[in-house]
Amino acid sequence: MPTGALHWLGCGYAALVTSGGITGCADAGNGPPLAAGLLFGGLAGLGAYQLSQDPRNVWVFRAMSGTLAGIMGVRFYHSGKFMPAGLIAGASLLMVTKLEVSIMLNRPHQSQSCPSLNS
């Protein structure tokens, strides 16, 4: 997978998380959703930047996406509202899955020699 494609996907995810915080602030009329959206969106942006520099550097992005998937998944479970909790939980879960697949595909393959069966 080209690094640029994952970078742009990560930037889009960061924008989605940030806009979710802004929307949550506008709906709730208080600051905590905005602060959380800016924090997690900023971490997602940092993770996307790190991925563009080194495709193996997934740790910030992986931890942030997993945490956000858990938090918003619980909120979605209790509220039953797709917007914004379900959307962010789903997008975060997809991002975690994408990162895990990238880790597996970028893992160096070691050749293992099998002992001879006739010896």
C-alpha cells in the first residue's frame, strides 16, 4: 500500500474527529466535546503525519483510534444515537482495522529453512 494513501485517509479521519468535536460543542453548548474533538483530532493528525514519514510508526495513531473507538462505542451503546457517537466509533474501528492490516502487510518476512525430512 502506498504511504500517501494511508496518510490522506488519516488526515480525513483527523478532520472527521475534529469536526465531530465542533458539532458536539454546537449541539451541547459547552466546551468538553470541543476540547475532546480537538485533542483526538490533533492526535489523529500527528499519527497521520508520522505514518507519512514511516509506515511502521503506527503507535500514536493506533492508541488514539483504539481509545476513541472504545469511548465512542460505549457512548453509542448507551445512547443508541448514530450521530456522532456511532459514526466516530465506526470510523475509529475501521481505522484500527486498517492500521492492523498495514502492520501485518509491512512486517518483514523471515525465511525459515525447514530441516530435511530425509536426514
